[in-house]
Amino acid sequence: MPGAEPLWIDDEAGPLVRPYAMTGGRARPRNGFNVISLVLAMQQAPPLEVGLTPEHLHIVNLCQRPLALAEVSAHLRLPLGTVRVLLDDLLARGLVRVSEPQPPASLPDNHIFEALINGLRKL
């Protein structure tokens, strides 16, 4: 139809909402979480309330068991940066906990694992 506005719908994806609209225009997260950081919900998703979007609630529902940040992003089909911004909101409300991976320097040396394996073989 001439002069009509285009319809912002993608047949496969459904209605299109830009990531910055989901984050209230915020583009930079306050956190620097690693893509393998584990996200765990601290409780069941609350009813939709002021300041929370359906994406926030989806993260809480997904993370009833620990999921890596990259997995959360993939499930939501959102960029990592957008998910990090949404996590800031959830962390501020105490709805999720994020565990960073341990740096390799704090992990035990391989000889400890080898001794453990050898000890288990002797059992």
C-alpha cells in the first residue's frame, strides 16, 4: 500500500524489538562478566513489575539451574551485551547470582589430579 508505514514483523522472528529498547537505551553494562560465567536464579520469577521486562523474567526462568552467560544469550537470541545489561537489573534486585570462572592460577596443579587418579585406581 503506497504511503503506508512498514510493518516491523519478521515472519520467522515475530515482532522486532531493538536491543536498546529492551535495556532502556543503556548500551554498556556495569559488569564485565565472562561468557562462561554461570548465572543462577535466586528465586522463582516474580510477576511482571515496574522495571522488569519479559526478557528479565525469561532470564530468571531459564536460570533456575546454572547456565553460562553465553547460553542465556543464545536461548534469548539476544546479543551478549544486551544480556549483560539485563543482568545488571536482575543483580540489583537480588533475583540472580553470577559466578565468575576461577582463573587458571587458582586451580590445583596437574600433579594433584594425577595423584588423585592414581589413588582411585588403587582402590
